[in-house]
Amino acid sequence: MLALIKTKFVLKTIETGKNGEEQAVAFLKNAGYTILHQNWRFKHLEIDIVAQRNNELIIIEVKTRATDFFGTPESFVNKDKQRKLLKAAHGYIVTYNLNVEVRFDIVAIVTSTNKVYHIENAFYAGLG
């Protein structure tokens, strides 16, 4: 019984994350961003959304939570996650042989209130 509950919880979490990413893409497109890739992988790392706007490459982490009772969604993008995103972004730049300015954003979604928060320049390369 416990395994079934865990399985349903994991499936619900995956579904929430997928829905959040779809909502984030729609939000970003509406704000004038061009979506280049979703769920782009480099080795074992993943970038949720790679976008472009005004000749700038934007690496976007999407965090979706049902509520903010345990903290805001963006507060779950810790230093370890930031390091992983930096490595993945480097992999993206090398893979596509790019010479562009890069920005790291977070799109935080709280489904209970249907709020989408776009945090530009959420963190910087080389800090932390």
C-alpha cells in the first residue's frame, strides 16, 4: 500500500512539474521570448527552458509548487542546483559554439493561487 501511495505521489509531482513548464513556456512566449529548447540535456544535467530575447541567451529553471506553505518555489533553487545549471549552460554554449551573453532566470509557479513569477537574473555565473 505504501509503495502505491509513493508511486501516485511521484506521478503527481511529475505531472505538476510538466504542467508548470508548459505554463512557463506560454508565459515566456507571451512576454516576447523565443523558446529554443525545452528539457535540454547535457550528460546527466538538464535545463528546463533555453530561450532567447534581445540577443541574450536565457537559461530558465522552472519551479512549480502547489502552495508556498513550505517556501516559495524559487527558494528551492539552491546553490547546488545553480552549479548544475551553470555546467549545463556551459555545455549548451560549447555544443552550439555560441558567443552570447547568458542570463539565468527562474519562473516560479504556485498552482493554488495560479500565480507565475518571472525572476530575471535570479543568480549569476561565478557567484556562490
